[in-house]
Amino acid sequence: MKKTTLEYRMMLEHNRLKIPHAKIETGSVSGLYPIILDGGKTTIFISDKSKEAETRERYQLRRDSRLNIFTKKPKV
């Protein structure tokens, strides 16, 4: 027996309930803590407030390494 459209829609609705709430709300920042970097130019949202210092340090290291790639090297 072929499934009717209503049965198929109900089946999709049932599967949606199994998806984690965080994946359904893409772009949602509820429950996350903002970290403002570069004087307000960059904002990063993290879920664990205790990792703020670690996140700031990682961002600074990545930023410094990226700047070193793009700076001109002196000719020898």
C-alpha cells in the first residue's frame, strides 16, 4: 500500500522531534555567552563561561600567526 501525503508528513514531523533542539535553532545565541574581541570588531559566542580566557588567548595566537604570514619579510 502506497503512503498518502498526510501519513508522510506525519512521519517527517515525528523525525523532527528526534533532532536536538540546538540544531533546529540555527543562528540562535540563547544560552551562549558573548566574548567581544578587537575592540568590538569581533564577537564570539561560547557555551562555557569558564573558557573565556582560553578563547581569548587562542584568538590572539591565531590572529598573530595570520598576521605574520601576510607581513613582508626583509630581503637579505
